[in-house]
Amino acid sequence: MTRIGLISDTHGFLDENVALHFKDCDEIWHGGDFGDLALADELRKLKPLRGVYGNIDGKEIRSDFPENLFFTCEKVKVFMTHIGGYPPRYNPRVKPLIAEHRPQLFISGHSHILKVMYDEKMACLHMNPGAAGKQGWHKVRTLIRFVIDGSDIKDCVVIELGKR
């Protein structure tokens, strides 16, 4: 069983409560738009970190994190990218990658809109944790916490950090 803390669109701001909400997690996954390397380093102090760069991230972040990340967590194939869209309105760059790699879990950020939805056609769960930072048009800062247990994705909890 692997407990995941999912965060995105921090834009250089890390709420002090993130550490509390992710204290029982095994890993933290960041869906892009870190804002700066110092924020990534703070997350690394908490738990092992996986992530992708976002459109606002500069050279430092882009040299440390890829645009697309494909990996397996337990028995779940995961694809993470920052600008990805959502079922069935995937970004044109992303749709063929999903078709080729056939992940069971697709994670993206960028929109600042929290979404957890299943794509029947692609047999894939999509998660976007919304935005945890203070930049953008979202009204409430959000995170997601969930569990991967073998091939099961379960116990998904949406966490509200407060108003932007």
C-alpha cells in the first residue's frame, strides 16, 4: 500500500499545513508549476517527491523535472504532465500518449480546477488536484490524498487549504 499526497500549481507558495496533511503519505506527487526550486526542496524534506514541470517553471525546475513522467506505482501505470486536459477533452499533445501508454491513472494540473473523474473509453482515472498556491483565479486552495493498493486506487480525500 502506497499513500500519495497530490499537489499542483503552488506557484512558489507552500502552505504550512501541507506537511500536516501529507504526514502519513509515503510520497508526494507535484503536477507542475512549482514556481521555484526552493519549494520543491521543501517538499523533498517531507517525503520522496515525483513531479513534472509546468508552464511557469524556469530552467532550474525544468532541469530537475521532466515534462512527462511515466512510472508504475505498485501495479498502477501512471502518466503525469502539467497541461493535459481531462476526459474526453485531452490536450492534443497528450491524447496520443495516453492511447500509447495506456495508464490506469492520468494526473495533470494547470487548470486550477479540482477534478477526479474516470474515463471509460481509455479505462483511466484522471486526477487534477486543483491549485495549492495563491496565484490564479481559483477561489479555494486544494490538495488530494489517496492510496494505491496493488492495482486499486482508493481512499481519495480532497483537502481544502483555505481561500486563495
